[in-house]
Amino acid sequence: MPTLTGQAPVLLVEDVRKSVGYYQDALGFEVELWDVNPEHYGYAHRDGCHVHFACFAGGDARPNSTAVPPDKFDVYFYVDDLDALHRELLERGTEILQAPVEQIYGMYELRVRDPTGYILAFGQPRDAV
């Protein structure tokens, strides 16, 4: 059976440059704009995790939290040291929506909201903390 080697959710955004800037500055991702049309598409990646951004006329961004309030996340990242990531994000000046907390489903996680309103959850299995 073939092995899946990665994933890259595509988030609809109003401003690709603003989104990649946030992921670079606030979250420490490496970013790139699509050279053919940088206003239309961009990429962010960190440690093998990828997120893409697309801007389409009439394509409205709709974060999950608008459909399932108050804070249903849109992208979930697994991390091996959540406390260290939390310190890093605070040093970067990232606004933390939810500081590290134990969840009833066995994860220790924090959440941030990006400029478009997407909620990103970063989690570590509680038994690995």
C-alpha cells in the first residue's frame, strides 16, 4: 500500500501577503508566494507541516468557528514540546487565544487565531508531557 508523505490544507484568505506574513512572523513558518501570481497563492511550512493560502474573487473565507462557535479549530498541528512552543510564540508577540490546557480528549494544547480568523490548535498528547 502506498504511504502518504504529507498534507497541505488550503485556507481561503482575503490577503495572501498578510497571511504568509503572519505565519512567518508570529508562528515561525518559512513562507513563499507563488511567483506566477503572488496575490492569489502562498505557502507556509515548518518542520514538515504545510499550509497553503488562496485568494479568489467571491471565495469567502469561512473559519470553522463561524459555523461551530466559539472556537472550533481549522488546522491542528501536533508538537513534541507544547510549553516550548508557547514560550516561543509569546516571545514573537503572538496573540494566544487559549494558553496551554489539558483537554478531555487526552491532548495538552494551545490555540491561536490568524488574521483571517482561522483557529490553529497546537497539541501534544498528554501522556507525552
